[in-house]
Amino acid sequence: MASFIKDHDFVNEFLFAAPTPATYTERHFPGDLFWLEDEEHQKFPSIFLCKEGACCCLIYLHGNAEDLGLSFELLKAFRDFLNIHVVGVEYPGYGPLPGYPCEGGVNRHTWAAFQFVTQNLRIPPQRVVVFGRSIGTGPATNLVARLNQELKSVAALVLQSPYRSIKTLAMELVGPLAGVIMDRFDNEAEIAMCTSPTLIIHGRQDELIPVAHASVLYEKCPAEAKCLEIIEGVDHNAFHALDHIIRPLSAFMQKIGTDRLPPLPLSSHSIMKTFDEMGLLVCPDIPEPRGESMAQPGFVVRAIGSLLGKTSEWGLENPAPTGSRDNSGRAGGDNGGARRRPMPKTVQ
């Protein structure tokens, strides 16, 4: 009963601010976009980027004011610079399909993506890197805690700009008023069960989620192999993909030895064969494209941001043109604005 109330209360309107309209459609990213189904038989879009000879697969869980269209360049950078397969997971109410985003729905999508990677593609959990950014650190930590409790380990848990819990963060932002909300994405409780190698990345100047949250999570994490990377001069959104995310992650993967594992027996041909046999390239019926309305996620927070003149500061301005691929080094968007810097062509 408590989880039903939590998944349907007003807090989700503030917590999730999906780009509206979506920055991509079911026709974008041909060959990379596929459709999974969660345990409640709800279909959702995901992206798979194959890297021939890769030894690991990274599952990416994005921030609250971005979707897979805005994440696509970062996903390609992960694939190309880290030499790994990449799966991008979409949330309910994000992308082209209508829906209602909530903690339960996001966790179900995350679990379905992990099951696909490990059961259908037969990638061992020990070869899976789970990466969460901002709001995405909640489902990422939840997944790894669940697996570690079942005595299953993943290659690594990576948390970029994490929070202790939504309620703790709300208490810091609005004070005692936050006491009326039900907590969700309790990273502080769940990271205490995460024994897999863990990397935490946070900007020193982050005002949306203060860096102290990362420090608390680092101290609570029982993993033997763990690292806290605090990036100086960076706020919640000013991360440069190569310098601030990919290089620290590459160094961490070298430290724990995942870069020395033999290649996975996967190829573009075998993956496309799996997609075809499972019917994952067939788009579900979309009766009406998701648009801006009071029934769509994030409408309340967008309206308040507009009234207060905070749409740019909160990262709620109109997204890039649908399906654009701008070779940007931007590491994803979230409430707090978006800065862009060109992506270097090579890793030094």
C-alpha cells in the first residue's frame, strides 16, 4: 500500500521533469533503439550500442531532465572511449511513449534491462557496469544492492552526483515541509548493502545536490574497492564527458582489472539476431505522441520554473531539436542548467 501511494503522489511531479516533447521518436536511432518489457508488461524504449571485442557492458540510467535522445552522445562516448557495450534505459513517461514516472516504474525498467543483458545476451553480471547519474543513482544503487544481497556481484557501480535520499535532499532544500513526503530512492540505506566495486563522482560546486551527499555515501559503502572523485570547479551539470567522467571511470576499471578480461562473445550480427528473434525492434502502438499537458510528467515543476524565471537555471528550457546528434561533450542534463563543450576526437 505504501509503495502504491508513493508511486502515485504529487512528489513525482517535482521529481521527474521529462523533456517535453521528447527529444527523439520511435523512428530515431535505427538499429540501436529497441523495445523491452517490464514485469508489468509495459514496453519501453532502450538503446544498445555494440562495441566489437568489448569485455564489459555498461547500463546507463540518466538524470531527471534528460531522456535517451539527450544522452545519446554520451552513450557513444562510453562505447568508443571505454571500448564497452552500452545499454541506455528509458524511464516511464520519458521518450515517445506516454506514462507516469515513479520510483517503482524506474526500478522495474532497470531490472528488465539487467535481465535482458544477463539472461538474453548472456553477459555475466560480473561483466556489467551499472552507471547512474543524479536521479539515476537511485535505481542504480537499488539494482546493485538487490544483486549483492543475492550474493551476485557486478563489475562496478558508478554514481555521478548522487544523493543520500530524496527526502534528505528535500529537507535541505525546503526544511521541515519535506517531512510530509514519503521517502524514495534511499541511497544511503541501500549503498550499505553494495559490496561491488564502487566509484562515486561529484562536482565540488554542486548546489543542487551538495558534495557532502557523496561523502556520506562513500563512507557508508562497504565495498573493498571504492573511490570518491570530487571534481573541482564543477557544479551539477558542468561535467565534461571525457575529462570528468570517462577518464576517472577508465582509471577505476583499470584498477579493478575489468580492462584485462577477455572479450565477450558478442557481435553486431549476434545482437541483431537476438533483437529479431525476440521481436525487440517492433515498436508498440503509440496512439498519441507525448506532449506538453497537465497530464504529463514534470508539468508542475516546469510551470513553477517558468513563473519564477528559473527554466534555464533548473535545466527546463526547450531541448535540442528532436534526434539531433551534435558531437557535444555535454554529460547529460538535469535540474540546474546545461553547458556544452566539444568532445575531443581522441583520448590522450
